[in-house]
Amino acid sequence: MFFIVGSFRVPPEAMDAARPAMAKMIAASRAEPGCAQYGYAEDVLEPGLFHVTERWRDRDSLSGHFTAPHLVEWRAEWRRLGFTERQLTLYETDGGEPI
């Protein structure tokens, strides 16, 4: 299992355009084979700061995600909308356990 966690910032003036772009990216990613979880959550205390969480079944699924057409489009949206401070970290783990 591969887990990605991180964050990015959306400038206030881009929020209205960013939300539908994020929704499109999330829906397309969740539909990919091997995607167990994919989401963005806006920070309650810092508007415009979004936290990223992804879980992928295996390396092949994650590799497929990195080359998916919707990810290429999403990267173009980052530049167009002025996203900043993008930081993502990849972890390899077992499936975890509920606590």
C-alpha cells in the first residue's frame, strides 16, 4: 500500500475556479484502478490551505496515476490558478489498522 500525504495553497482570487477543477481531479482519480482513497480538505484555520490524502493499492496503480491524462491536465491547472507551496510525501506501508 502506498500513502501520499501533503498540502498545497490556493490563492483567494482563484478559489471559485479551483473548486470545480479539484472536484474533477478527485473524481477521476477515485475512478482509477487501485485507488483506495483520494481527497483534498481545506484547513479550518487557514483558508486556501488544502491537505491531500491518497492511498494506492500498489506501485503499478500509483505509476498509472502519475501518467493519467487527468493528472497532466491537473498540473496545468496548478500553474493557471497559481497554486503554491505544493508539498507531497510518499510512504510505503501495510494496510494499517483501525484505531
